[in-house]
Amino acid sequence: MSQFTPHRTGRQAGRDGFPQLLGAEWARFRTGLGRVLTMAASVLVTVALGLLIAGGARTTCVTGTGEGPCPPPLTGPDGTAVTDRYFFVHQPLQGNGSVTARVSDMTGQVRLQDTVPGVHAGYKQAVVPWAKAGLLIRPRLKQGTPYAAVMITGGHGVRMQHDYIHDVAGGPARKPQWLRLTRSGDSLTGYESGDGRTWTEVGAVRLPGLPPTVEIGLFATAPGVQWETAKAFAQATATFDQIELRGANGSWRHDDVGVTMEEDGKTPHHPGGVVESGGKLIVTGGGDIGPATVEGGMRADFTLIGGALGLILVLVVAVTFLTAEHRRELIGTSSAATPYPARQLAAKAAVIGAVAFVTGLATAGAVIPGGLAMLRANQNPIQPITLGTELRMIFGYAALTAAAAVLAVGLAALVKRAVAAIGLAIALVVVPYLLATAGLAPWLLAFTPAAGFAITQSVPTFAHVEVNPSLLLGGHYPLPPWPGLAVTCGYAGATLGLALAVHRKRPPGTARPPLRPRPRR
């Protein structure tokens, strides 16, 4: 005799509480072998690609002793990787005092981009936007030590900067521009003036532990000009006159701080210099004093380079988890057969979101520490990363994966066609990220669901550093990590909310009759 097991209708499921619905949807998910294997494949794809690239990465540097591993990145007072290269004309200052000078002119030169491979295109007269010339105080010349400076820039007006990562904007740079930097104990204050009589404070900073004797003087520097895929040589030349020192009355000392040497180990590479003429000091320097967002070593988010590919598989699972039930007439085309279709949709979204979160957590928890370990084992310089940043990347990527999966469920509930929903989800989440990675449209990451990838950024964004627009070449996301993730979560919540509202509005009178019992084989 044949035995029959009643098939639960949507109306019967609707009477269940939400925990029972969650249990039923979880049972449906885990019994689908294809879904489970696809989620596992998402982890394997991202982890394998990240570890493969990290394991093959090799960075070498050429010095006077030959080619070998690059040194670890230079770090500033707070542990951030920094660049500290400039030409400094200075004197020792004991106790309190000040330096005042007029910057009467600033010029520069930059290297032209080669049009023919291997043929040097030469130089042109130009000043890069973040070229700097001004007044500087620091305890000693050792790179990475604290400092404070007030300066004019090539394209960003007057600035007050200290300890590499801090930047305060002043007024627009004039020609000529008067600057003043004073010391009172541990406090340093920068001023600007257009005529040398009326002064406006730009900023005041405190450098704890500043020794009694510090170095005070004039400096010039210029970061490299930004090409499509790299930075190239740039220098700035500033003319200082009407210089007044208080508290220091020695002779000027000249130091090309941080200058690198040619392969022979003796010849300076693009050295700076100073010319003294008729009460003027003409100072030329190249480099930068600020964060080293690219030069500071490889970034931890480099290990998640395969994250977008792995996310495609998650989106496919999220959509098909819903559309498969549409085909079985449990939700979607027959969703009116149950008095609470929205609850079932919410349960599916909760289950797939939780599964996606665990998938993303396993992915990032494996590839980020593992990739960093491989990079260090191969003696690559690594951008400093704190435990808090690493945990934010791991759990943030998990949250991004969950939000993207919930977004895909909402799209599938609205579109009802698997292929269309998958294509739309990929177009909204993955394609903008790939375009931004190539440097084609980074602005897409400011307002599309792909904005959540910002949660994986391992190096802070600094407004006073110019970077390549390509994420792959050291660029930055247009939004900070948490606001970027909030954009993705907002899209997911809005899409799912709309889908729930559509399901709730369907009239109960359109319900199909309950399905007949199915025979058990």
C-alpha cells in the first residue's frame, strides 16, 4: 500500500511562527547540495586567488650594495607609514622663538611621461598641486620624528601640517606670501599674512616631549607627478626673503633629508640644494613630508583581490534560493496562496543573509591573515596595520557579503526571473567595483551598492595626498569604510522592504487552491 505524506500548503506555513519559518528555510537551504557547494566554492575562489597572488609577490630594491629585499616602511609617531624627504635650511633653536619669512615665488619642474618606451621625454616647468615650501620645526633630522610646519602649496593654498597625517587649511596662497612659525614650550603655532603686518593664525599644535633645543628653518619639497600608473620625479623651488629669526642666531645649515643614492651608493638621486643671494635663500627640494599610502608597502586589502569574483557566486545562490521556490509555487507566482507571504520572504532573506555572513567571515578570516603571512615571508614591505583594522576588514567583508545577498533576494522577489535578477545584482554590486579597480569610474563607489567594498580598505585616506584613481594601484575609496558599508546596507534594506511591501499588498482572494498530497516513494 502506498503511503502519502501531506505537503504543507502556504496557508499552513503561514500559521507557523517566524522561528518555525526560519527553521524551515534553513532546512531547505542546507538540503540543497548545489547551494552549499556553491557557497564553499565562493570561499575557495577568493582565498585561492588571494593566496596565489600574495605567494607570488616579490619586491626588491636596488641600493649601493646591490639588489635585495626592500627595507620596512618608515613610520611616523603614530605608526603610520610615512614619507620624510625634503631639503632643509635650518639652525638650532634653544627654548622659545620663531621664524618669519616671505615666500616671494615658487616654481618647479616635473618629468614628462614617456611617449616612446625607453626614450626619456625630458622635463617641463610646472608645480605639482601638493608641492610645499615654508617653515619647519622638528626636534632632530632623523626621519619619522615629530614636526610642525606652515607652508604654501602648489595648488591647495596655505596649510599647517604636523606629524605627517594632520593637515589644516589656511587661506589661498598669495605671491608674495608671508609665513610665521612660533614655539612656546611644546606648542607650535603657524600664521599667514599678505603684507607682513596683519597676521592670521592658520593652526596651533602641541608636540609632547619637545626637547629644549630643536631645529628651525625653511624647507621645500614636492611629491612625484601622478602619471596613469605611477608617480614620476618632481621638484619645487621656493624663494625666501625678509627672513627673521628670534631665539636663534647661528649660521645656516643645509641638509637634504631622506635623499636616496644612485646604484653606486655615492651619488644622490635628484638632490636638492640652496642658493644664498643678497639676503635671499632659494631652496630646491623633492620628495614629500606626509603619509606614504603607496610607497609605504603592500596593503592588506591586496589579499582580497578575488573578493568580487567570490561575491558573484554568493549572489547566484541568493537569487536561486528564492527563484527555485517560485518555480515550486511556494512563493512568488503563487505567493498569494499563503496569508503571510512577506514573512516567508523575510525568513528566506534572514537565512541567506546569515549564511552569506558566515561565508564572508570564513573567506576574509582565512585570506587576510594568510596573505599577510605570505607577503611577510617573502620579505615584502607591508603597510602597517593594527589589529582593529584587520578585524574591521574581516567582519566588514562578512557584513558586505550578507548585505549583497539580502539585496539579491530583494531583487529576485521583485524581478522573479533568475537570470535577470542575477544580472542586475552583479551590475549593481560587482561591476562598479571592477570599473573602479581599473580606475575608469571610481565615483561609482560613492552611491552604488558597491560602496560597501570601502569596508575592506586597510590604509586610511588622507586629503593631503594625491593618489592614483585605480584601486589596484593604491587608490582609495571615495567614502570612508563604515559609511560605504552603510550605503550597501541601505540599498539592501530598501530593496527588501519594497519586496515585502509588494507581497503584503497582494489580495488574499487571488490565492490558488492548496496543492494535493504528494505520494512518498
